[in-house]
Amino acid sequence: MIRKCLFPVAGYGTRFLPATKAMPKEMLPIVNKPLVQYGVEEAAAAGLNRIGFITGRGKRSIADHFDISYELEREIAGSGKEELLTSIRKLIDENEFAFKRQNHMKGLGHAILSGRYLMGDEPFAVVLADDLCVVDEGEEGVLAQMVKLYKQFRCSIVAIQEVPEDEVHKYGVIAGEYMKDGLYRVTDMVEKPAKEDAPSNLAIIGRYILTPDIFELIENTKPGKNGEVQITDALLKQAQDGCVLAYKFKGRRFDCGSIDGFVEATNYVYNNVFKKD
Ligand code: G1P
């Protein structure tokens, strides 16, 4: 019913320079796994096993990561090191991966539009791998929570969290009517507003479920904030014409697109996941 997940991974990752000079930011490891693998594991756990990447120049190592490394695997076969590849081998065996390049960097909306023919005419999820989402052991991942809601409401859904007032300028921010269980019906949405212009402190984080009519809406969306085609603007149109939901998810999210968030995530995963395994 909902089977596909799109990963826009064409961004430059300038905040991590020089680390990201010759290496995609999505391949930076949180402890021993690249960021993007956490996102793909979350998608797979939600039953989304057709994974599309919107890549760009200099991002080939992402495709290599989701492919067999024949020489390496042969080299360590039968040694104790083999098990270190178990998690990625499982993903490779159980999911399909497709890649498309975004030739021009014109914003997140444009990146998603580049995935039109990978996603086709069906609802799909979008993961921004910079946002690492973790849940308590035994709990459902954030995308799995959203897929469940999609089955109930059949409309686009964005994940949100409350952020301090002085951070709203970093996010898409929504206004909405509260329904129940952390769900809002979106009435307004603004991309990276100044504190004074923000309709609330409910910020969109990098998990979306989108219905395929979004593609036409993006096509008709003019460049907005920072001269880029914003998914937030296309979603506002969808909310005005029909329905978009915002969901205050259960779990924690780390902004791994910033150095502070990246270090926090590293400490959290090291203490709560890595050492426990
Ligand atoms: C993008 C979206 C923004 C959203 C954010 C979540 O911004 O444009 O609406 O709140 O992701 O991480 P970016 O962080 O790519 O500038």
C-alpha cells in the first residue's frame, strides 16, 4: 500500500567541511554506521522496502554502501569480522535500491520532484537522513508510526516537534487545529520564518509521507525561501486544497546536520544502543 521511501541526499554538507569535502555527509558515521543506514533501517522497519535516492555528484559511496563489496566480503569470510556486515547485508538482501541524480540544486521541493518517476503514482515517504530519529527499545520507529496514520487518514503527513522560539528560523513551521493523539490538521505552514512571523513553535522534522499529487503541486510552486523550491510551500497548497496532517511523533530526534546534534547523537547511540548490543 505504501512501499516506497525517497532519500534526498544531494546536499553539500558544508557545515561539516573539511570532512565532507570528498565524502557525502550522509556517510558520516554515528559510532559505526553511516547516518543514511539508520534512515534506511527505519524505512525498512516500516515496511518500505523500495528505496529511492536522489543523489548528486560526489555521492557514489552511498550507492556502493548499499551494494555487495565482493572483495571485502571474500577477505573476511569465516572470520569474526563477518558479523560486522550483518546489518548492511540484511538491508541489501531485503530491499531494492534505485538512484537518480539531481542535476541542479534548487531546493528540497525540487529534489523530491526529481524522484517523481522513481516514486510513481503512489504515496511514499521521504526521509532526510540528517535527522536521526530514535525510539525506546520495543517501540515503533517514527516512519512506522506515520505509515499507520497514513493507513487511517490517507493524506500527506509531516512529522513535527516543539522547538525553542529562537530556533524556529531553522525549520518549516506549521499552524494547525489539534485533533487527538499528537495529530494536527495543518492550517498554515511557513518555511524558516523569523521568530516574530512563526505561526507556532511546531517545527517540521525530516520525515514526510506524501501523496503523489504533491508532484504537480511542486511543479507549480515558485521558488520561495532562499530562492529554492520548498516542499513546505507545496504542502501548504495541498493543505489548503484538501488535507495535510502534522504528527508529534513519539521518540527523539537529533539534528545531525549540525555539529552539536551530531555529537549528541553519537553519545546517545554509543551509550544506549552500541554498548547494549
Ligand atoms: C528542510 C525543510 C524544513 C524542515 C527541515 C527538517 O530544511 O526545508 O522545512 O523543517 O528540513 O530538518 P533544511 O534543514 O534541509 O534546510
